[in-house]
Amino acid sequence: MRSYEVKRGHGKTLEKGGLRKRLAKVFDGVSDKGDWHVASYGALQQVTVRMVSKSEIELDSQLDTTASLEVATDTHKRFNKFLEAVTGFTAKQRNTRAKAKAKADAKAAAAKESGD
């Protein structure tokens, strides 16, 4: 399970079925399980996503490791296209933000540990 930050102001477009519409636009056969939206495509056996808040989504995926290189490449492109449409951030921006968050979390954990 992984959470992704959503660009400020972009979360409004995901409400009222917006997240589901974006998932259906990129992947096949979208269904719902509670507040989770589920789809599949190519090397993605299953991708599940839900809105946590206007500024965060959670996503889980299961990959088919036996998929051909062509299928895996196409799937990866579609997955990045979906994440960019949903979060408002490019792959490079998502990576930079994830690194900064991990660094801040590590710093907070170290400060808490030294304070004990």
C-alpha cells in the first residue's frame, strides 16, 4: 500500500466520482469495493485506489511478473499517466516529494528516539 500526495487544489477534481472516472479512462473494467475503486490492465493484475482526503490518495497494485516487456512497458506508461492525472504531479515531482517526506519522517523518528 502506498499513499500519494495530491497537488493543492487538484483534489476537488477527484471528488464526486472524479477519481473513478480517471481510473476508468486509463484502465479496464473498473469496479467498486466500498470506498476503493478496482481495475486491471496489462501487467497490472489489480490496482486499487481510494481518496483519503483532498490532499492524499492510497493505492495498491499487484503485478504480473510474467508479462512480456512490451506489455510491462505499456502498463508502466499508463500507470504513470494515471498517477499524473490524479495527483497533478509528474513522476519526477512525485519522486522528489516522496524523498523529502521520507527524510522528514526519518528526522522526526530520530528526534523522538533521542528524546526518550
